[in-house]
Amino acid sequence: MRTVQSTDGVQLAVHELGGDTTMRPLLLCHATGFHARVWDAVAAEFPDRRCVALDFRGYGDSTPPADGRFDWKGFADDVLAVIDELGVSEVQAVGHSKGGAALLVAELARPGTFERLVCFEPIVFPAPTEGVPTPSTGPNPMAEAARRRRAHFDSIEAAVERFSSKATLGRLRPDVLEAYVRHGLRPDPDGGVVLKADPEHEARTYEMGPELGAFERIRGVGSPVLVCAGDDGDLPGQLAPMVAEQLPRGSFHRFEGLGHFGPLEDPARFAAVVRAFLEDPDPDDHG
């Protein structure tokens, strides 16, 4: 792990997840509430690539922004800070949920940064339009759920047992759930373990997401982008085909039997689709 300076006084934790270090890195960007090490299982499917993942601001071992705001432009800043540190160009990257949105906004901020992108259910919502599903107004249910999240556990084993019983996290492949817990909690000085990601930081992230306003702007993304989604009918999954259509060089793939946490539910199946797209000699005709 190394640390990288980002904007707003943030110190990012950047993790090398293995693979061939002589190869151009594949950058992996996590969803809200997660951290870099949940990508371990996906990275293991790319032994021929150097896989690098970051902890976004306020998550994992990265520090939160000094002003306490979780404006999503800051997540794009984090992506660009890591790319600058790696000293690479025409990057290939994979992003999940918020991580996918951060990649798209980073490409808008610095066109030509990415050679190809894979985004699983990126959180890029269109403006309210008749007939188009959009987030409801009023209190954000994801933020409210985050604020209620249990942060302290007696042990790592107790946390694994607790999370595995949840309808959402319980869908993660067991080794991914284990990585989520072991690398997402730290010892509590008063005993037991506590989440590294403050539930309040997660709540603020969810609250700021609908303010990103990037849907109309992603027409300016010039890179080939594969947009992926599960099939459980959640809002990001419903909107994913629209995101693909909005992108000038977008294509779409739906994973049957997976939900919003698809890359973490079946890392091998997800990685196979990612590899096929990254190695496709004609990504604009990828299907």
C-alpha cells in the first residue's frame, strides 16, 4: 500500500493487488461503503495484469475530506490523483456503482485519460423526465440506512456472521465478504473492532450522489465504455442501459442472476466479461 495526495486534504490509500507488475495497470474502483480490497477476487482473475485499487476518500485506509463534504467530484479527483501517481496514460479501468461514476466524471474532466472503461451499474442519474425512473425526492433511504448501520462488533468473526445474514451483503461470494470485513474494520481501543468507514461519511456520500448531474454530460466521454448491470430490478440496473445509450461509444451487458453487488457476487464471471471487452480488437462493436 502507498499513500497519494488528492484534493481537499485527502490522503488516499492505494493498493497493489498482484499480477504482472511489468504490465500496464488495470485500475479498480469500489462502490460506496466498500474499499479497495473487495477487488482481491476479481484481481486474482487477471494474473497477467498489474491490478491496482484505491480506497476512495473516507473509505478503507484513506482520510476523509477536510471540509467533511462528500461531493462526488472529489471521487473523480481521487481517480485522477492515483493515475498521476502511477504515471500512466490511456488507462483501462473498472468501476462499480459510485466507482463507475467517478471514472466517467474523471474522463470528462481530463478527456483521453482512459483507453477503455467497464462500469457496473454506475450511479449516473438523468434529470427527472416523464417515464424515466429517478431517485425519489425527500429523505434518502440509503443515507438513513447507513446512519443506522452497526459499526462495532466483538470480533472479526462476529462481523462476518452478522454481514453474511444480510440480504445484500450475504450475496457476496464468501471470500469477498471475508475480505470486506477483515480489511474494512480496525481494532477499537475500547475492545472489539469498528468499521473504518464512518457511517456518517457513507450517509453523506449517498446524499450527494443525486447532485452529480453527469448524465447529460457523459455524451462527452470519448472512450469505449462497457456498462454492465444485474437483473434484480434495482434503480441503477434499470438506468444502466440508458447510460450505455447516452455514451457515444457505449455498449451494454446484463448479468442474469446477479444484483447491484454483481462483481462481488460472482467475481470470476464478471472478470471474464471484463477481459473479453478489454481484449476485443473492436470495442465499439462489442456485444
